[in-house]
Amino acid sequence: MSNDPREAARAAEAQAALGRVKRDSESLLGSSMGRAADHFTGSDAPQGDKIELWGRRIGRSLSLLGVIVLAWWLGHQLKAW
């Protein structure tokens, strides 16, 4: 491999382009589901703090349940079902 700075710049540009293609080719549903799974498992909780981890998991699960119940209630009130 040569020590030509132009070649190094071209290689860096090619790597950056490949990284953008990989990032942009992810499916919307797949990336959204991955982020949702990380959110509901409490992966953003501090390491080693089990109480914080389970508190986040329980709270987020209860909030999801609340959204589902409220959506059902709204549908019932609007006579959608």
C-alpha cells in the first residue's frame, strides 16, 4: 500500500460512504422495534442498580398498559367498537 495522502483520503471517504449506506439501509420497523425493546428493558438504567432497573421496567410497562386502556376507552366512547 502506498503512503499517498490522496489514497488515504479516498479510503476514508469510501469507509464513510459505506457507513452511511449501512445506517440508512436499516428498516424503519426494525430499528424502531430495537429502540423500543431497549427502552422497555430499562437498558438506560445505571449499571448494578437492580432497584432502578426494575423500577423503570415496571413503570414503563404500566405506562404502556395505561395507553392501551385509554385507547380502548376512547374507542368505546366514540363507538368505534
